[in-house]
Amino acid sequence: MGKNVLLVDDSSTMRKIIGRSLRQAGIEFDNIFEAADGLEALEILDKEKVDIVLSDINMPNMDGISFLKEKATRESVKNIPVLMISTETGDDIIGEAKALGALGAIKKPFTPDKVNEVLGPLL
């Protein structure tokens, strides 16, 4: 059975770049779901089977940190792993994200090799 990923970023271009980087890294998913912010991500998680979430931090409506906080309160989705993909990878913000359940972070811009290095062991 294949895996499904949810890409959460307010930039549709960045979501496409992340999806392409996954393929270039040799990481295949059956379905790549996309959300423009944390609110949309939660809606998708309520409806679809998702194996891992790749989320930006800075987004309108609901940012990545607020998304992690809300996701943790929902029994049905709280254990889905989340990896942050952001320009903000300082120890403070990533420390907060990890404290809220994120597995780690990939700094933008990134290469397919970096995606594979960080994401590969998680799948």
C-alpha cells in the first residue's frame, strides 16, 4: 500500500517545488495532497488518509506552529508525523515546533538530496 503526503504552504509554487523534489529524491507517494494553510490542512486530515505532513511555518490564517498545536488536540490525526519546511530554521522556532511534535525541519531552499536525507528515514 502506498503512502500519502500532505504539503502545507501558502505558496502554490513552493508546494509544486516540494512535490517535484520528492519525486527527484526517489520518494514516491500515491497521493500528494496540498493545503495553503493550517486550516486547510486540518480539513484534509479529517477527510483523507495521510502518512506524513510537510508544513511551512509562516502562513496566513493558521501558521505551522498553530497547526501543530491544533493537530495535537485531535485524536484521529495527532500521531501523523510532521516535518517542517521553512526559511525559518532557527533553534527557537524549530525547538518550539519539535516540542509540539514536529520531527524536524528542512531549510528552504533545499535540494532533492537534502529532502531524501531528512525524509527517507522517516518513511
